[in-house]
Amino acid sequence: MQHKIVVCFSTKFVKLVISLINATFVQQQRCSLWFEEEVERDLRWVYGISKILHIGASEFQTIELVQSGPFGKVLLLDGKLQSAELDEFVYHESIVHPALLYHSNPKSVFIMGGGEGSTAREALKHSGVKKVVMCDIDQEVVDFCRDHMTENAEAFSSPRLELVINDARAELESCNEKFDVIIGDLNDPMDGGPCFTLYTQSFYMNILKPKLNLGGILVTQAGPAGILSHREVYSSIYNTLRQTFKYVVPYAAHVPSFADTWGWVMASDQAFPMIKMEETNYRIQNRIQGELHFLDGQTLCAMLALNKHVWKTLAGETHIFTEDSGRFIHGHGRAFKNQK
């Protein structure tokens, strides 16, 4: 059994620490704070931080909001970049809109994870969607993001959003509803992490599929999908879904703050229709309220056109995620000062 140690700081203490750190940036102009994320054992991703905006901790993870040079405000969970102000729309439009546009008439959406609220924000742009359930296990992350990420304030206050604090697996097991679209906006599968079992075949087959309406679609984030990184977990998640659903569609896009191409997979037991670029644009115009900053018909076509190297791996992949056999993403992050 693993025991978690939770360290609680008073609000005054946290504000004092932040003010002292930020004062140091001003007083010592030759010092810069850099954030370093170890993507692989021999590969690190480093970017500058100009200000620490907020620090917190929950039962499950540390929570930080910082001002970075290249990406604007950045949300960090356990030292890993989760979302960046200047390009988060690429990830969140990509995980939400393809599935909802391919569905003939989506009215209900269940989000596994998504505590920052951005995935719910995008789902709520669809005027035909009557209900969005966002289920995240970490109350502190949800509260932190609701308080400090003002771009999602409207989504959090929407009467169409139902916020549930629970483990997504347990919530799906116990609820009596079915949904048109289920979205897996989950943490990456990490060795010992809380989300690993939500990528397994038994979860998809026994718990998730029974909660989809006829013609329903699952879409999940599936990790890095670059030339050198797609074998980490992307190909395995794709194959696991291919062994579980009749129809599976992988797609990908470059996310600058992730320092890689990122992958998603849609799955359904009903065939995905062939939608031309013009039809995609028509559906965006007639279904979605507000402007999309990344996705349109041409972009979606490009996302679906994976390169030959990745396609060959996906076609030949045999690994299936199970509770006893998983693949995991390596990595962690830390901040450090650099004297110029």
C-alpha cells in the first residue's frame, strides 16, 4: 500500500514565498529561472520563467501556475507541463471537435479528467450539446484552475456543465446514464500513476463501451505521436482500441509547448462517415458558437493524414494495454536558476 504525505501551507506563507521569489527576479536581473522537463532519459526541454503566479498542492499532485517567456501562463502538475496559454487551443480543439463533428447529433458529453476546464469549454461551444459532465478526481486542481484560469470562467458557470469530483472509472461504473461522446482528457499513462488503468482494454470493453449510446464515439488523448516518440504509448493505445472497437481513427497535430507532435484516437462501433473539407466547415459554422482558432476542414484533413513512418508502426503494433502489461511515458520537471 502506498501512503501519500500531504504538506499544507497557509495562504499567507505561500504568498510570502511567491513574493520573495518574484522580488529576487527583479533585484537580480542577471538571474533567470528556468524550467527543465526531462522528456526522455537523454532529452530535456528547457524554457525560461519570468514569474511564479501561484503555487498549490493537493492529495494527488503539486500545482503551479507560472509565467513563461515563450508560452505565456503555464500550468504545471507534478512538474510536468499540462497546458500553456498561447497554444492550449491546439490541444483542446483537437481532443473535442473532431469527435463531436463526426457524430451526427451529439447531445451529451462525458469528460474523464479535464480539471482545468478547457475541454469542457470547447464542448460547450456546440449549441446542440445539452449536457457536459466533467469528472475529475482532484478537487484542488479544479478549484485552482477555476480561481486562476479566467479564460474558462464562463464554462465553469454554464448551467449545461455538471462537475463531478470522483475517479472517472468509478463514476462511469456507478452512473446510469449513457453518452453520445466520451472524452479521455487524462494524464499520460505513467508507471504508478493514477490514470494507467483508464487506458486498458478491460476498462474500454467492460466499463466505457456500455456507457456509449448507439453510434457513440470515444476520443482519448494518446500521448506523443512524433517520428521518434510514437512508439512510447500512442501505437499501443491505438491497437488497444482497435482490438476493442470496430472502427478506430488516429490523428495528430504539433503542439509547440509539448515540444512534439501529439496524438489522439477516436473509436466507435459505428463507421465514421467520409466528411469532406467543405462539410466539416459547414458543420463548424452551423453547430459551433464562437470562433475556433485552430481547427477547420483543411486542418482536420491534415491531422488525419499521418506520415508513412507512423502509419507503418500503427499497422504492425501488437501490444495491448492491460493491468499487467502497460507502456509508460517517462519524464519529470524541475525549476532551477542559471547565473549568466
